[in-house]
Amino acid sequence: MNAQGRVRLQYDAITTGDPDAAAASVAPDFVNDEAAAEPPACALPGPAGLLATSAWLRFAFPDLAIVEHTSLADADHVLSHITFRGTHTGPFTQFADGRLTQVIPPTGRAFAVDQVHLFRVRDGEVVGHAAVRDDLGLISQIGVFPPTPAVGLRIAWWRLTGRAAAAGRAVVAAAEEAAALVAPTGAR
């Protein structure tokens, strides 16, 4: 399978949580440069980190879909333009230095945003990932931006009642469970 095929398989792994697709789509030393704002398990190398990212995204957007529009490749890179879409029916969590920093309670609103992903390739294997995403478009479409008093109160209520902390613990556990589906080397 060529690198572009591995990227498409990676999108399948993200939307489904399939361990076999994850293991076949990235190298054991794969690094996701975008994992800093995700639960700690998402920073694991290889398929484990990819599956953790999948669990984190699907926690907030269970019907997540990725539609690829364009893919360009050379020996060292794959550049992919996609539409990232779903419905915000679960808490959307953000992390920094492994700690929960933000929880956006579910709004039930759908979104579709364009993204560009750059994958690093070595010997035909996908070894790294970086992205340019329309995060402002996403939070606008799910109804969080521009902020309103109602949105601020809902986020504050989730913090005060402990729902935000519980959501953070739940998504961390989901990411860790997903990562555990594959061994660190990518073998099952």
C-alpha cells in the first residue's frame, strides 16, 4: 500500500477506532504533532496514539466523518485536504501538559470544516502528522463562538457541578482503553 492509501486508512481508523486499520496505517514510531491539546495517551507513538486520538474525537463527535477532497504526495510527504464533519453530542475536551483545561458541553449541533493535513513519510510508512484546521469555524458551527452569556453559564455550570471533571476523566479513560488495543510496536 502506498503512503496515500495509508493516510486514507488512517482516516478510517480515526472514524471507526479500528485497531487493524490503525496498525496498518502508521509506523510504530508515528508522532502526531497535534496531540498536545488531547488526552495524554494521544501522544503515544504509533497506532496506540492514533487510536487514543480516535477515541478522544469520537467521544465528542460520535458520528465523525472525514471526506478527502485532494491528496498530493512525494517521497517524503502526503498533503491531504479534507472536510471534517460530525455532530457535537458529547463533551469536547481540551488538554495542556496532560491536564484538562476546557470542556465544551454537548450542543447537539452539526459542523463541517475544511482542514489540511501534512503527513511525513519514511520508506513508504507514515511517521508523522501536522495539520492546519479551522478550529474557529468548528466552535462557531457548534454554537460556542461568539460566546454568549448562555454558553458561558453552561460551561461554568458543568465546572461547578463536576460534570466537566467527570467528562475529563471519562475521555482520558476512553483514550487509554483505545491505546491499549494495540501494543506499542503496533502489533496486536
